[in-house]
Amino acid sequence: MSTSPPSAIVATGGSPRDEGLAWLHTLGHELVPAVPSLFTFNLPEDPIRELMGVVAPDVRLRIAGTKLESTGPLLITHWGLSGPAVLRLSAFGARDLHALGYHYTVQVDWLGEMNEHEARDRMHEESAAHPKRQLINSDAFALPARLWSFLLHRAGVPGEKPIGELGRKSLDRLLDVLTNDHYTASGKTTFKEEFVTAGGIALHQVDPLTLESRVAPGLHFAGEVLDIDGITGGFNFQAAWSTGWLAGKAATLI
Ligand SMILES: Cc1cc2nc3c(=O)[nH]c(=O)nc-3n(C[C@H](O)[C@H](O)[C@H](O)COP(=O)(O)OP(=O)(O)OC[C@H]3O[C@@H](n4cnc5c(N)ncnc54)[C@H](O)[C@@H]3O)c2cc1C
């Protein structure tokens, strides 16, 4: 007959409130405080929300006053900003954005990899090649037409103006909006979006090969109850499955 202690696996998922894992704390486990990850940025009352459904293919996002930055596609929604670039930023910045109370300034570079100098050259080329073309009809940066129209308006540049007649000050304003736009985020949204909890059982208290607790022998953990959270792309499922397999194997349940 086996003399090994009975095993159990805790796989109860992430708990948005620390109290949900209090019973594990009473067993001696350190809990990394829970904060949400993978959410969209709310821009209450901002007119950009009228562009819901528009995707900017390659933007660079920064959170003002922090080192948080991400690149990739951005989706404009009824609430504000979403898409891979935003979700990734919300994951890497989950704790910082929580600390800011979800009130912060999002800097948007709509041109992604192209810097302001290159964008200026691009506009000069466009002006030389099509001086009479109206700005609204320009495809200089391959942005979606509705977004381009919105950004021209935001820069105070009339769309019907011929590109060749765009003055220096107007061009400066347009380039500033294209490469250094600012939006005020207030709150977050998780509706229809992935939602993961960052935080949980501190990893240093868990053997990574068996997922067994170092403070409560025989107790294993799997999935989001652990202090593991990933970006979008199936990484959270993968973490749950991989830790579940390891914990199950170690606990000899499979
Ligand atoms: C809307 C949404 C979309 C998502 N999309 C993706 C995605 O596309 N890709 C990705 O990688 N991740 C995604 N995730 C995250 C992913 O679902 C989780 O990371 C993953 O399911 C975690 O698995 P888990 O088994 O640890 O916990 P869970 O899937 O949460 O399962 C825990 C289970 O334990 C049960 N439970 C809790 N407490 C108790 C208790 N005391 N007694 C008995 N049972 C209990 C719960 O009812 C639940 O069934 C998404 C999450 C949400 C909410």
C-alpha cells in the first residue's frame, strides 16, 4: 500500500477579488494581488468612437508618463480603443494601469514604424506627384478612408484642399496628429473581449516541474489560479493546459 500523502489539484481559475483565494492564503500561500488584464481602453464621449469598426493596421501606442508601449493593429470600438495593440498594452501594463485608476493619456502614432521625418518626405512626394489632388482623396499613408478624414478634421485641415496648397503650418499640424495624437482614457471594458486575471498564487512557492506547493505538500495548482497571465493568441489556454497536464501527471491522477 502506498504511503505517499493524498494529492489534490486546485484549478479554480483566476479570482478577480483576493478574498476568493483567501483559503489558500490561510494554508500559507503568498498571493500576488489580482488585477484584470486584457481589456479595451474606454474613451468616454470621444468623437473617435463614431469610427467604430475601423481598423488602423499598424500603430504605435504609448501611455503618457510611463514606459508602456506597444505596436500592431488597432480597432476603434463603440467604447474606445481595442485590437491587438491595445490588448497587449493592457496585459503588459495591467498593474501600472490599475495603479493609475484606469485614467491615463494614450499617445497614438497612427503611422507605426514611419517617423515624422519620413512622413513629411512622403507628403512632399505626394504633393509633387499629385499637386491638384484633394487631401481627402490622398492615399499617402494607406490609412482607412474614414480614419484619414477624421484625422484631417482633427488637424484642422480642410479635406477639399489640394495637396499642393497645403501650407507649412497645416502640414506640421497634420504630421503632429498623425504621429503624436492624444486621447484621454477613463475606465476599461471587457465586454466581448478576452479577460484574464493577473495575480494569484506566487510562482516562487510552486515547483515548476510538478506544480506542487512548496508550503503544502500534496497540493498542486493548475491554470489561472497561479500568478500567470499571457497576451492574446491562446497563451492563457496553453498555460492552463500545460500546467494542468504537469500537475495531473505529478499528482498521478492521469
Ligand atoms: C470571455 C473570455 C475569452 C477568453 N478567450 C481566450 C482566448 O481566446 N485565448 C486564451 O488563451 N485565453 C482566453 N481566455 C482566458 C482563458 O479562458 C483562461 O485563462 C482559462 O480558461 C483558465 O483556465 P482555468 O482552468 O485555470 O480556469 P477556468 O477556465 O476559469 O476554470 C475554473 C473552473 O473552476 C470552477 N470553480 C471555481 N471555484 C470552484 C470551487 N470552489 N469549487 C469547484 N469548482 C470551482 C469554475 O466554475 C470553473 O469551471 C478568455 C477568457 C474569457 C473570460
